[in-house]
Amino acid sequence: MRETALPGLAASPPLPAAHLPLERAGRLPPAAALPGSRAPASGRPGPPAGGSARCPAPVHLRSAVDSSVRRAAGLREVSPVGAGEGSPAGREGSPGFPVAASPGNGQDSPAGAGIVAGDYILYARDVHKTFRPSAGVAGEIRALFRGRDDRDGVRAVRGIDLGVRRGESLGLVGESGSGKSTLGRILSLLYPPDRGSVLFEGKDAAGFGRAERSAFCRRVQFMFQDPASSLNPRLTAFRTLSEGLAIHRLGDRRARKARVEGLMEEVGLDPSLLERYPHQFSGGQRQRLCLARALSLDPEVLIADEPSSALDVSIQAQIVNLLLAAKTGRGLTLVTISHDLALVSLISGRIAIMYGGLLMEVIPREILGRVEHHPYVKALWASAEYSQDTGAELILEGEPPDPQNPPGGCPFHPRCPEAAGDCRTEAPPMKEGPPGRFTACHFR
Amino acid sequence: MTEPPNAPLPDTAPPLLEIRDLAIGFGDGDYLPVKGLDFRLAKGEVAGLVGESGSGKSLTAYGIMGLLPFGARYRRGEILFQGRDILKLPLAVRRALSGSSMGMIFQEPLTALNPVLTVGEQVAEIFRIRLGQHRREARESACALLSQVGLPNPRAAYASYPHRFSGGMRQRVVIAMALALDPDLVIADEPTTALDPTIALQIIRLLKDMTYQRGAGVLFITHNLRLLSGLAERIFVMYAGLILEETGGGGMAAPLHPYTRGLVAAHPPNPSENSGKSLVPIPGQAPGPRDRLPGCPFAPRCPERDEACSRSLPELLPAPGGGRVRCFRREDAGA
Ligand SMILES: Nc1ncnc2c1ncn2[C@@H]1O[C@H](COP(=O)(O)OP(=O)(O)OP(=O)(O)O)[C@@H](O)[C@H]1O
Ligand code: SF4
Ligand code: SF4
Ligand SMILES: [Mg+2]
């Protein structure tokens, strides 16, 4: 690993070794006073800011957001309708953490009551997100191509409480349309929630000023699902990796170069490839580049959306191992979003499983497969457990819920082999048991 | 359900499908994604063709179906279907043969469906054109088939357009179309890759049941080795346009070729067995279709290579257990 401490720059703090978080390398002031906060203080314009609680993704990333939800194209976000409604006033402005059950769709907090404030670096508190349709003929046509009519709005996330512990590896699993990517984006402030809030180190992100938002965006990085479309085709690898440093005004050209070369080495790419454009890389190399870019600002939290699903197995394993190495080497907090329970259970200490915009189960890895699981998790588990004798035997009938028109009661009831009367009408609350495991089912 | 008709064939009967030294390329002679395939598929057998992207799986499938994409050409070899080399048949005969005796299922079902016709019309069309059925008769056949593939309300489905369906439902329709004429061979190219895991299982079960009932042979193409272990009776492992290993379905527990072993180690293990495990990636990346390696195509990434490996191409030779392996060191591998 290359030392990339920056030579004598008065205005910008030196960068530490690429593999250490800035703070722990001991060369930087604590988070609150980090570079992002520097710009406004010194009267210079800060990085571009988005909407109220939005994270200003670099320009090319914004297009990436759009393209990676092509499936959902044609829907735009609405200004948070009824934001705040449903969040008890008593919580407003409190520095704190949810200490009691939250009202999110009748689900109790899977983080549990009585948690200690310092435990969670990120916390989604009763978040909701609905995507509204765009009007007019264009909307009609898009609805046609997308294969469904979204005019009622797609209820992607319907009331979720989930905390991310500092330093943990959390897996977020669900089928397509379950809302896992949306939740990941809410957590990284790429989407403002319609309702509920995101707490970063206990502080409500909705109240962030420009400086805090900018610091957040440096400390929490989101890695997009599709490496091909999240890289700007007109930027060389060097520009791609140094863009964040430039936006956050870190280092001079020489220092950035050293840093970028260190990043390339960290992700197993030859620094001699720095002048290449994305199309000159293979799929696996592009994903390495995306990882390097996400690490370029030395984040504390990395939220990786399907980091390897576009890749071949032999290459997927390379990327997964790099992620794990970055996690241990840098002390990262890692959130991996994936539809693949087998993969996630391999790399996560705790796993959250979503269905129909809600959490079904949150479970520590050690007891996965050892408890009486939520019925949906059972089926998911069976689908991940291929074996010679069982083949594909435990098969769930039916289709996942329509996010426009989610079923009432338990979202899983139309497919659940154990569904009974109450399930149709009453959403099951989140309950804890055994310790650390939370599940939402009337019969667990 | 009837027994799967895959008892060993008498030596005299030709296999359902036999590929001999098949090479498919584009444009100039250098671009050769399929470099020389050899394999057989017995009547009613379910075989898996596994390989990573770019290894030539789909091109092989299209080659067998006679649906080569624009610019692609057969360069060498034979495709014997029920004993006849279909590459030597006149185009029209060939089209008719593949239209009625082979069915194909695609990764993205939308590409196989016409967006401006209802699902039912598309299925009925097959019965009308190929079997000469009348409108009403074709309609009844189509509805019956749609209900067999598990569409809950076949009459409503008949009148719906494909875009109204979820991915899983569309794939059911494509399966219906592929099986409409009772083909002897069904080629399924990554039929579940675009689907969610619980839906993928439904589709696999459906495909399995439908083809068993009809006694059709299946070539199931995938990049997911784990998927095949519970499904295929025979597995062909493809790499850089060549078959590197052929084994029985259970052979994945103890693969002989270094590449297959690497592939198994790179797959996430079953969640029940994975605690404390890590993935073992294969270093480097696969050669492209233009790369000309004189020796074993896996040599640059192989942990077991020696000098001989890069000098000449190993042959695909029988290995104990009934499989075949293309590796100079298969003796060391316990073969
Ligand atoms: N920007 C957007 N605009 C409109 N709808 C969206 C947007 N992003 C997501 N959605 C919709 O929200 C629902 C949940 O989407 P999300 O991307 O979170 O699912 P996912 O679980 O990540 O699925 P996948 O594995 O297919 O990516 C889907 O119905 C999707 O179409
Ligand atoms: S609440 Fe009812 S429908 Fe939902 S998972 Fe439990 S048993 Fe099934
Ligand atoms: S022939 Fe040599 S390089 Fe190729 S797989 Fe066998 S040992 Fe490895
Ligand atoms: Mg997603």
C-alpha cells in the first residue's frame, strides 16, 4: 500500500494512508470538522447540493441513479407528501435514537428497544418511499414498456426501521421490487424518505446543513448496481477516481495522483491502466474501478448494491473478497444489498430480509438456519440450498406482491403456506426472539 | 408421471443430438468464440452446459437452433440431430425441422414475445401455422397449453399482452411456445437468470415436469453450476469455446478439471454450510474470442499448470466415472 500523505497543503488536511480511515490515521480532526465543512466556512462554494435531505451525488452518478432504475423509468420522486405525519412530534429535533417501538406499519423497531446511542452509525426510522408516476402520454408509454401501470404510485418502502451498527457487515436481501435498493438509497440520502427519517450518528439528516451533508456524502458511499452504467464513459480511470477528491477539494494534483494509484493497487488494478476509459476495461475490472471510486474519499460506511450480480462467478468471488478486504483493512461498515442469500450470508454478520417493502426478519448470521424462520425466509433459504437430493423441492407458489397495490395485512399472506385468518387483515408486528433476531409473523 | 425415458440407448440408435468439432466464428477467421465442441445428448436426457459469459454458450445454442446472429458463420464441424447432419440440409428443410422438433427458451422472455400480439394469439399461431388448425381449434389448444404451464386464468391470459405479465409469467408463456409442438429437443438459455430465486425454482420445476412428460431432451445453459447439480444428469463445462470437462450430474461434488474445481470453489456454498468459509476466486480472466493460446486455454489462470500446458492443446479424453476431461494432468487429479 502506498503512503499518500499530502505534502504541505495549508488549506486541505493531509490524506492518510489509503487503507486507514482518515480519523484513525490520526491526521484529521474528528468527523464533524472534516473537509466538506471547510468550504462554506471559508466562504467558498461547497459541492453541489441536492434537495433538502439529499446527498449531492457527483454529476455523472446522478445519471447512474437513473439508469440503474431504468426498470422504473418514468416515475419521478414527489416532494415528500405528508412528510412528518406519523413521526411523533416528541422525536423532532431530539438528538436521539428510537428507544421504543416505532409506528412503522405496525412494525416494532428491529434494532430493539433500549439500544445505546453510539451503537448505530446509520439508522432508518420508520422510513416510507412512494414513487409517483409522471403524467401524460410519455408516462403511458413508459407504463406500457415497463409492463405495468404505475399511476397509483409504487410503494417501494412502506415503513422500515433498521439500524446499521458501526463496523458491522449488514446484508440486505430481497427479491426484485422488494425495496432493498430503495432502502439502501434512503440510507445514503440519495432519496429523501417521504416519511420517517434517517439518523446519522444520532442526528436527523433532514436537519443537515450544507457542511454536514457534504461530510455525510464523503463518509457514506453508495456503490451502484451496474458498473457499466455508473461509470462515466468519457472519463478516464484517473478522472473517475480523482473526481471525488476534486469535488471535496482534497489534495493537489500530485497528491491525488498518489492516492489514486494507491487505490488502483488496493483493488488489484495496475496503475498503468489509469489513462484508460471504462469501455477498455472488462466487467470485473469496471466493478473494481467502482469500488476504488467508492473508497476514494475514505468513507466509513459503504453501501454496495448488488456488487457482484452482473459478474461471472469466478470474478464475483474476486470482488467479494476485495470488499471484505476493504472492510477489514479499513474498518469499514459494510452494507451489502443482494438478492442472493447464499452470498450475503457468507459475508454478513447480520442479515435483514425484505419483502413487499417491509422487513420480514433481521437475524444474526450465527443463528441463520438454526431458528424457526419467518415463512418467507424459509422459502428463500430453500431456494439458496441447492443440493443433489432435494433439487428444487421446497417451492413457493404465486408471485411477489404488486408494489402498486400491496396486499393488506402481512405482505406475504397470498403466498404463505401458513397463512391464517389474521394474516389477511393485520400486519404482524416485529418481535424479538431469540435475542438479536427480529421477525414479523403472527406465528413466530 | 412417467419414468424419465433416459435408460441407456442401444448402441445402434443415434443419440438425439451429437455435436462434432463445431466451430462458429464472426467475420475474419480470427474471431472464433466457439472453437471446437464435441458432445452428445441422449433422447430424453437433461444435460447442462455451464460456462462463464463469453465462453460461447449462447452461440452454441443459436448454432444448434439455426438462429445464428448476423455475421456469425459455421466454420467447422457437424450437428447431427437424430442422426442427420442438419448443417447439410437445405435451409428450408432445416428451418422446418428446427421449428417443429426443437424448442428454445431465452433468458429474457420479452425478446421471444411479440409485444403487439396477445399472448394467446402468439401461442395459437403456432398451432395454426405449423399444424394447420382452425382458428377456434388453435385457440382451444393454446388455452389448454397455457393452463398446463400454470397460468392461473388461461382465458384471461390468452387475451393479454406480454407486457402485462411479470417476468415469471412471461417465462411460462415462452415455455408454452417452446413446447407447443412436442419437440424432441428443448434448449433453455439461462431461462431463470433474470428471475427471482423463488420464481426461478417454479420455472425450473415446470420445465422439468413438462419435458419429462414429453420425453424431450433438454440442454440447459447456465452460468450457475449450483443450479445444475439438482437438475442435470450430465454436465458439460465450457470455457473459451471448448468443453473442458464432461461429468454426470453428481460429478460436481468431485470435479476433475482444475477449472471446474476453481468454479466450484468460487460459488457461494449453501448457507447451511458456509459459516467460516470464504470464496476462492479464480485469478485473472478468461481469454477472449480473439486470443490464440497454443496450449490449454486455462493455463494462464491454472494453479496446476506446468510448461507442457502452454505448448499444445490437451485433448478431451475419457476419465474414470464415465466423464471426459481436457487436461494434461488429469491423472494427477485422481482421474
Ligand atoms: N426512481 C424510481 N422511480 C420510480 N420507481 C422506482 C424507482 N426506484 C425504484 N422504484 C420501484 O420501487 C420498487 C422497489 O425497487 P427497488 O429497486 O428498491 O427493488 P430491488 O429490491 O432493489 O429490486 P432489484 O433486485 O430488481 O434491483 C420497484 O417496484 C421499482 O420499480
Ligand atoms: S403473518 Fe401469517 S401470512 Fe405472514 S408470514 Fe406469518 S403466517 Fe404467513
Ligand atoms: S492442461 Fe495444464 S493448464 Fe490446463 S487445466 Fe490441466 S494442468 Fe491446468
Ligand atoms: Mg436492486
